[in-house]
Amino acid sequence: MGSLSSAAGTLGLTQPAVSYQIRRLEEHMGVSLLQRQHRGVELTSEGRRLFDVTSRTVDDIDMLVRSFRSQSERPAIRLRTDYAFSSLWLIPRMHTFRLLYPEMDIQIVATQRMEHGPPDGDIAVVFGTRDDFGSNATLLLPEKVVPICTQGFLDRNGPFFDPFEIARARLLHLDTRAPSPWFDWKSYLAELGINRDAAVGQGELSFNTYSLVVQAAIGEQGLAIGWMGLVDSLLASRMLVTAGPMLEATDRGYWLVPPKAQSAETDRLAAWLISEAGIDALKEQDL
């Protein structure tokens, strides 16, 4: 037994308005949905069947709306960086962050066209110098480079104890603007006192992304410049080996640039990035 008045109160309508809508529904369907009693109403068999179907549908819609709201309320952060850092450093480690913060959604935006200066709402990990990013930036990976190749390539073409031997080897290049913002083969060899003509060697290969340079080195296509922090796992697994002296540029590297508008979520991601970089620095000492 039910009451149209109580139903109207629940819906925020008047009792005549509810009665009118029910009569229109009954006329449209050609059946009676309610039996009017002296002290209220009760569902007919047809009304009960309609109620059972509609209540399940309403419950499903309610659950769907709740899931939409839950997704829209989930904290989400965006991290901007380049292809090399995202593919070789970040993605292999993301599972540890997701174990720590499973409720957070992260969008990784990889691009080679990074703007200097803090992003509006995004965390950025960008290669450059302190002067590029300001005092709020944190140096994650200082630039340390070393020639790398497979052991097979080294056995067949090395050893490369003398920098002149490196200059005469088949080298793998990363395309970049001139002057290069990071070590390339020209600046690396110049630090060792060698002026190498880019046209010499045994057939030069150039790539527009560093991950392709690394893949070419794994494929024994030549010597590549290896950035410590990006190739550490490949060196630890002996997929690649070092093949020359290590050089460091203390004023350059990958910097963590916080957003202008920080939040608890961006602070968590920043702290995790700094922690992971510190762990890598300890591992690097053991390589």
C-alpha cells in the first residue's frame, strides 16, 4: 500500500501532478498501473512488472552516474618530458609510483618541443641548465656520458682505449640543432682534444630520437653516446657495455620543473621523481 501524497513529496511535486502523470502513462500503455484504495494505492500486476523493470534501470543509471562522478573527482596530473626520458627512464619505473598511489591518474606527454620555464599545471622534466629553468628547478640527472656498444661490436671493432680509435669508428648520431644543447660526438671528442670531421668514419647513421640511437647500438650498428640515468639498466644487464672515457657536464642535465600551481598530487609525483633519481645515483656508483 502506497500514498501518492508521499510520492509527490519525495519527488518535489504536488499530488495532483503525480496523479496526472500516472493517468497519462496508463492511457499511453492501455493498462491500469494502480488500484485506488480507500487509504492509498497499490500496484496492479502490470504496474508491478513495470516497476520491477524501471527500478533495475534506474539503479543501473544511478550506478553509472556515480562512476562518472568518481572518475571526474579522481586526482589527475600531467607530466611533460621528452621521448628519451619518458621511454628509457620514466616508463620502466612507473609501476612503483602506481603501487604507491593507485588512485592517481597520470598523463605522460612526450614531446621534443619543450618550452623553458614552469608549466601552468603540469610537472615537467626537461633537459637544460639551471639558467634555463630558475631556482625552483631540481636537477634529477646530471649529464654524464660514455660511449656504449654491444660486447660483440667491441670485440670486432675495439678496443677503443685511444680517443682517436673512437673517432675512426662507425658512430651513431642523435640529430639536434647546432650548437648541440648536450654532448654530441663532435663536442665529446673535442673535450678529448680531437677535431673529428663528421664525414669521416665507416658510414654514419643519424636518428631523430634517442631511443632509436640506443636500439641501433643494441643492433650492433655502431658506437653511441650513452647518457647515464637513461642506459643504466642496459649496462647492468650487459646488453650494452661502455667503450670509452666518461665525461660530465655539471651544469647540464634533466631538471624537474614544478608547475606554477602546485597541489598535493604534483608534490607526491615530484617527491617520487627525486627519490627515484637518488636511488639511480647510488646504483650508478656500482656499475
